[in-house]
Amino acid sequence: MVSARRGTLRLLRALMLGAVVVPAALFAYVAWVSWGSIVQLTDDRLVRSLDVLHEQALKVLTTGNLVLDEIVESVENATPDQITAREGELHRRLKRVADLLPQVQSIWVIDRDGYALANSYFVPAPRGASLADRDFFRAQIDRDVGTYVSSVYTPRLIEGPSFFSMSRRLNGPNGSFQGVASVSMLPGDFEKFYREIARSPGEVFALMREDGAFLARWPAGPLADTKLPAASRFFGEIARAPQRGLYSGVSRIDGVERRVGYRRIEGFPVYVVASVEAASIRAEWLAGLRGHLVFGLPATLLLLWVLWVAHQRTASLYAEAMRREAAETALRQAQRLEAVGRLTGGVAHDFNNLLMVISGSADRLRRLVDGEKESRLVEMITTAAKRGETLTRQLLSFSRQQAVSPQSIDLAQRMPELSELIRRSLADDVEVVIDVPGRVCPVKVDPSEFEVAVLNICVNARDAMPKGGRLVVRVRDAVLDEEGENGLAGAFVSLSFIDTGTGIPEELLPRVFEPFFTTKETAKGTGLGLSQVYGFARQAGGDVRITSRVGEGTRVTLWLPWVAFEPAAVAEAPQEPATRSA
Ligand SMILES: Nc1ncnc2c1ncn2[C@@H]1O[C@H](COP(=O)(O)OP(=O)(O)O)[C@@H](O)[C@H]1O
Ligand SMILES: [Mg+2]
């Protein structure tokens, strides 16, 4: 019955645990799967963006290349003077091309010293400053590097927005350096395009040289002299996979974590780069998860709550049933002891009367006989009658028909005084601990009956601890209500004897107070010790309880009513324990 109840409660607790663990595990699984698919989705989007960026950049750069082809063809092998002579015609031609292509800012023909010979803007070309320090010029001096893509500059000879150049070497006879042709491209045109295709705020698009110099970027920012730091992960990635790739990393520029995709533009040392902030990927993921939580969490909580309520109800129901069963058992036991008490009391009473007649007659007989043998016989009658009287006294004390003379004693003081008696009743290898509170614990009992009861309990503890152990004697005061373990109500003093002995099997516990119940061999036990303790406690208006665990020990507790000290008994006024109710 008890184990079935425990099983039910355990099942409910397991269900509660399951109601948390199973949804949590499912949620974790869903979160993991959806993280995977979000990452996949992000990569797909990046790749699609890169396709578009690549398409556009390739078109623009290829156009620039065609324009360069055109210029080189028309000015190659011409001397600077010849070019200057044709400047007007050249200008018109360049201007026509530049006007046709929105991404082209201007087109220039530059001589070997870096001065403009012709351009798409003005005739005559501005010659106020040399462009010999620009990289699109310097790169071509030593040898023909084909089409060179420069970094971003602010214009020097004209007013206008920043630009980057595509340049080509102008070769003189036998490959000598004659200057460069250059097409200035507008990053702004790229940015406009990037803005159009950007979908979410976390996205960054860029056109970048393989050395990390930015040519165009969205969201737009200053480009002249902006370059990826040398430690950027980008360089490691393009060294491994020069054509295209995807990676995650923390930006060396703004410290933001991003998922980055890149793709090299066919035929140019230039990449398109698309990236999205990791935070916005996570935000998208979390938004998805919130959707799951909105449904899952309330259902889980509801289930948990229902199980919890069921558990609490069941537990309190079981506790109630257990209390009732315990009370019923205690009542039954008390009733049985009561009946046995009445029976033994009656028999002992009559027996006592008979014994008194026997011992009285023996006394008189002793005076009448004088032979030694006869005297011995009378002596034996007297001794036997005395033993019989002791026995009947014990029985009478169990049935509470013993005449008693109660006195107030303070157990907090009395128990330390009895410690010597307790120690002597136990074996030497038993440690005795007397534990009393610092305030008075007065009870009203018959002192000699009380001592007998203490001895009876101690002797049992001794028998239970043949190999030594420990006996704790503890005094406490307590207020009990009827709901409590004993069905006693009011202020009480408890006196517990806790040993570390063999313990009592559960099935024997209800019987230990019965007179003549013993588990000991005939010479050692009479079975009357605990009966006396029981009778004593009941007669004093209290009760006795015994709890035990086989192999661990036994606790015998006497509950005796707390009584106000009679003024004569102590010098000082009684101190009421704090717990005592009015
Ligand atoms: N402290 C104890 N430890 C183990 N068993 C005990 C203890 N006290 C009582 N018992 C059990 O209860 C029985 C009854 O005790 P009691 O009435 O004193 O009779 P007796 O000691 O003569 O056997 C004992 O035989 C013993 O089995
Ligand atoms: Mg005993």
C-alpha cells in the first residue's frame, strides 16, 4: 500500500520532469535544425547577391577595357606633339564615349611625365599639376602590366567626386614608356546599384582590389585611402580559394561579426564582396524560435501546472491517509494494552492479596518454629512470596493500579543527576550523552517509578548494544496539538533515549509494550520492562513512543505533561518555556 503510494507520487514527479525535459529537448532540436537552415539560407542569399554584383562589375570593367582599347589604338605610336596637335579631335571623341557611359567620369591621355595631353572634359586639358605620383601611372612605367585598376582618389585637376582609374600603358617605338591612357570610374555609380539590391540593414556590399583597397562600398563611406587591414581574414581566404568563397569572421574595421562571401571578377585583380551581420542572422533565427515558444511554452507550463497540482493533491491525500492509519494503529494498540492491563491488574490484585496472606502467615510461622530445617523452609516461603510481590507490583504498575505519590521534578536538572545511574546500568563501551535545555522542564511523576522506568529503558539499550555504542538522553519541551504524532495536546516535556543498538523489526514494534513480551532468553528478559514504562507514562498523564530501525538503533520517547512548579519545590519562580501556550 505504502509502496504503491510512493510509486504513484514518483510517477507524477517523473511525468513532471518529462513535461519539462521532452519539450525542452524537442525545442533544442528544432532550434538546432533551424539554425542550420538559417545559415544555409544566408549563404544562398549571399551567393545570389554575389552573382548579381559580379555581373554588374564585370560589365563595367569590361566596358572600361574596351574604352582603353579604343584610346590606345588611336594614340599609340603618336608623339606628344602629334597628340597635342590633335587634341580637339581627340577630346570630342573621348567626350562622346564618356557621355555614353554613366559609370565613366572622365577619360585621359597622359604623357610620360604625368601631364595631361588630352581629356574628355576640356580643351586644352588642364596641365597645372603632374599625375606622376598616382598608382595608375607609376604601375605602368617599368613595364606593360596590361589593364591596371587603381585605388580611389580625390580629383586634382578638376572639380568632381572621388574616382578610381583603369589605366593602360602607351608604348613608344621599341617598347619605351610614352605615358598612360586612363578611364576614371565613379564609385558612386556602383553604390547606387548596391543600394538598389540591398535587402536588409545588416548587408554590406563592396568592390575591392585583391590588396584590400575599397573601390566602392554600400553602405557608402569615404573610400580614398580605405583599405582592409593586413590581418583581415579575407586575405587568408582568397589565398586558399582565389575564385570564390564564404566565411564568418569579425571585421577588423568595425569589430562586427559577419558572414562574408566573395567572388573574383574574371580577368581583373578585383573582388565583389557581400556580407551580412551575424547579429541579424541570429535575430532572424530567434524570431523563428519565438514563434515556436509562443505555442510550446504555455502548453508546457499548463501541463506542468496540472501535474504539479495533481502531485500536491495526491501527496496531501496520502499524508492524510497515513496519519489516519497511524492514529488507528495507535488507538488499537492502546486499547489492547488497556484490556491486557485490566486483566493483569485484576489477577495481580487478587494474587497480591494471596501473597500477603502467605507472607503474613510465614512471618507468624517463623516465630513459632525453632528447628533449623523448619526455619529454612519458612525462609524459602518468605523469599518466594517476596519475589511474587515484586512481580505483582510490576504488573500493577503496568495496569496503573499501583499507588503512586507524584512530585514535581525538573527533568533539565534531574537527568544530569541520574547520569551516574544511567552510566552504571550500561556497559563501559557505551558513550552516554545527556542533552538538556537551559530552562526548566518540570513534570509531575512518582520519583521512584520514574527511576525504574529510566533504568528499564537503559537496560534495554544495554542489551541492544552488546558491542558498545552511544546512548543520547535528550530533554526538550514542546507544545503539541491533537494533530501531532501522539494525539496528545498541550504543553509537554519529552524525554528521549536514543541508542545505536540492533533495533527492533517493524512487525515486533507494536508488541513491545505488552507484558511478558520479550525476545530475550528466559534468564535475561521478563518482558515487563517496557510494560512498566508504559504504565508509568500513562499514569503520569503522558505517553510513550518507540521508533526503531533495524541495524541503526532505537528511540524511546516519554511525553510527560509540563506542570507549573509548586512554589515549595524550588526557591526561584518557575520560568515558563517560550513555547508554552496560555
Ligand atoms: N533499545 C532497544 N533496542 C532493541 N530492542 C529493544 C529495545 N528495547 C526493547 N526492545 C525489545 O523489546 C522487547 C521488550 O522489552 P522489555 O519489555 O524491556 O522486555 P525485556 O527487556 O525483558 O525483553 C525486548 O525483548 C526487545 O526485543
Ligand atoms: Mg527490558
